[in-house]
Amino acid sequence: MKYIYRSIIALSACVLFAQGLAFAEGAVTVNQEKLIPNIRKALSIPNEWSMRLVRPVPSPIPGMIQVDLEVQLDSATVRSQRIYLSEDGQHYIVGNLFDLAADMDQIRLKSLDLSKSPSKGNEKAEVTIIEFSDLQCSSCKNAHLALENDKILEAYKGKVRLVYKNYPLMRAHPWAFQAAVGAMCVYRQKPESFWGFINNIYLGQNETNVGNVREKLIVSAQALKLNMPLFQTCFDTQATASEISRDMTEGNSLGISSTPSFLVNGRIVVGYPGADSLKRLIDQFLKQ
């Protein structure tokens, strides 16, 4: 799913009128009342999404101040975008600053904690594929099942690892977060059953809704012969909710706003590119 907020990422070199920049005791401050309405119009951010500017500090760009724009999409989803303000308070730039000496693939990859996420394949593989997915998203279902059917890990046995990150888009998919909570409850109890569990959720999307999602998850868990009292307690207490929020925060930090999205050794790929394109990218990394 794609949101209007994607425009923030796209406007990487948009220079616009702004006012209200100030300094106080050596620290940088900004006049939120003047800047935020202008930014909202410029980036077409809906009025129901609250906005704030945080962490103003001197910028590596001479004559500019850097500040982060945080947009609250709902109670659990916050998107962040870097903004650069001119010191005279007359212009701002939306986008990211890149350093030619930096390896962005490695920076993105190292920014993620993979130690607590479901994975399969050699942990020391040369190529790591990280899948950001939404269990209620039909495109995610198609991508995930295609990745399995194309037998990418089998074709590169020992050389490629797959890691799964939950990224439920709750405004569009009302039961996706609960499904992710259930999936991580399965992972806590029986990690090897996680993949079969999410496959069942994907395949049962059309029969699942907000009213019966708990029942559907329980049936899938029973089929995998889990400890059901343990699973139900985990799900009913939302014991894994913080793990879902962690994945979402990581995705937000990367600028991910649609699912499915993949990172292949840190290279962002939006949507499943198909077996041939994915293999070409994997081959490029293996040759490095």
C-alpha cells in the first residue's frame, strides 16, 4: 500500500519558503507554528496526521540547520524525515544528505537488529535479504510465496539468508498488527514453525477479518502442534507487540512506506522484483 506520505521521501531536493528559525543559548530552535503549516501544504500531508519538528542541530551543510520532521499516522506509526533549514529562515530542503565516503548499503544494513527476527539460511551468508511485510497485504502474500516458489535460498545454498520483519500498515489493514503479534508468539515458542504459520495467514487472507482473526490464528497454531495455553496467553496479553513496534520503527528509519519492501545486503527493493532480477542483484554482491 502507498500513502500520501511517500511524497516526503520523493521531494529530496525541494527548496521551499520557510520562516521562524532562531537560536537560543547556543542551541538551535525552530518556530513550529510557522514552519509546520507550510510543510503540510508543500508535502500534501493530511490534516489528521499530527506533525512536529524535533532534534534541531547544526547541519554538515554550510549555512543550514538540520531538523527531523515527525508525522504521527496513528497511535503506533510515526514517520520521520530529515529537513534542512537555511540559517536566515527563508528556505528549507526536504531529503537526505549523502556522504560520498559512506557505503549506504552497509549503513542501512547495520542500522537493523536482526538478532531477534525470524530468519532462515546460513547466518554467516554473504547476502542477507530482509523482507518487510504486512500479513494482511495481498501484494505481500504474492511476493512472499513467489520468493519461496522461486527457491532463491535453495539456489544459493549457504550464500543467502532471509530475515523477516513485520511492517503492518494498520490504517489500511485493521487486523495486520494482531496477525503479526500471533506470528511472533509462534516464533517465541517454536521458531521453525514461524514460516508455516505466516504462510497459513497469507493463504487465508480472504477468509480473515477483524472479528475472526484470533480464531484463525488459534486454528493455525493448533495445526502446528504448539502449546496452545502458552500461545493464547502470549497473544491475549500482546506479549510480542513491542517486537512489532521495533520492526516498524526500523522500517520508518529507512524510509519504507509500502509493503512488501526488501533489503538485499542493504539495497532497498520495493516490491518483489522477480527471480531473474533478484538473482542478478544477489550475483552482484557475491562478486564483490
